[in-house]
Amino acid sequence: MQKHISSAAIMAMEKQERVHFINSLGGFKSVALVGTVDNEGKTNLAVFSSLIHIGANPPLMALIFRPSPPERNTLNNLLETGFYTLNHINETIYQQAHQTSARYEKGVSEFDETGLTPEYKNNFKVPFVKESLVQIGMAFREKIDITVNNTIMIIGEIVQVYFPENCLGNDGFIDLEKADTITCSGLDSYHTTKRLDRLSYAKPDKALTSIL
């Protein structure tokens, strides 16, 4: 039996109940640790479940930032330096990743507080998370103000990628299960995945086939 909830009932929910309800409705989401640094070299690390694929040419991804205040150190840092990193979360670090959602004071590094390790390489000025198996270096490209709820979309371009060599297929597909990448639902529920299949390119006059 299905339960029906109207928009009026949603808005009548207690705030935290509504937050959990709406955040979980969208289904499973990408979740990543966003690494930044300010111009004084102070690092910041924050978990985000709003990562969106924008396009492949150029290779773009977006993040959604909630309204300020409170102060958004991640947003301030990436706008200040023009760079940030996206680091996939795996089973060994998901609890540390979740802890980065705590509101630490400015100047306090979530790397230090959670025991995760900042990793600098190939002259990229922003730290990756060493414990992450899939690491993406991003360059800021566009800031879009979303007026309907005062959130901000940040669009960045992929400029560096690191991942285990055995995860890359001949057709360019990255097998994230081999990299132990996890997903999430809502704000606090973390999940491993099990692939059902990979299917052929869909055409009106051609039957689908498995390409595994």
C-alpha cells in the first residue's frame, strides 16, 4: 500500500524531518570529499553529496552549495584559489568522511581532525585525499546563483585524474566497484553497490545486449 504526502504536508513537517525526507527522495547519489586550501596554505575538507555531471566536452562537474551564513570555507577557498579536488569515498574512510560535515571553526583543518592525509602531487596547488582511490583535480569555471532557494552552483573543469590502473576499461569506462567507491542516500546513509549489467547503446531498431 502506498502512502501519499502532499506538498502542504511536506511543508508542515518539522524542519529536520523534512530535510531527511527530501534529501532521500532523489535516490542514490555521488558522494565525495572536496579538498581546498586558502592562499595562506590552510587546508579544508568537506563531504558533498551534490556532485553533478555537466558534460564531457569540456569535462565539467558541478557542486551545489547551501546558502550562507554559516560561512562556507570550501566555497571561499575555491573561489580564492580557483582550484579544488574531488575525492571518492571508499569503505575504509566513510566515517572520517562523514565527520568532515561537522562545523569546525575557520582555520581548523578537517584533515587534521579526521586523520585523513593531504596529498600534493604534480604541482597541483590543492591537496587530494591520499586514502581516496579516485582523485580528481578541478579548476573553477563558473558560479551560478540559484535564486529560488539562494543556493549556489559551482561548475568546475576536470584537469587531473588519478585512479587504480585496473579500473579502466578499453572503452574508457571506469569500474568504480573495483575502486571500492561507495554511494549515499539522504544526508547520512552510506551504501556499497552491486552492478546488475552494462547495456549496449540504445537504438530504436536494435535489441539491447549486455556489454560485460
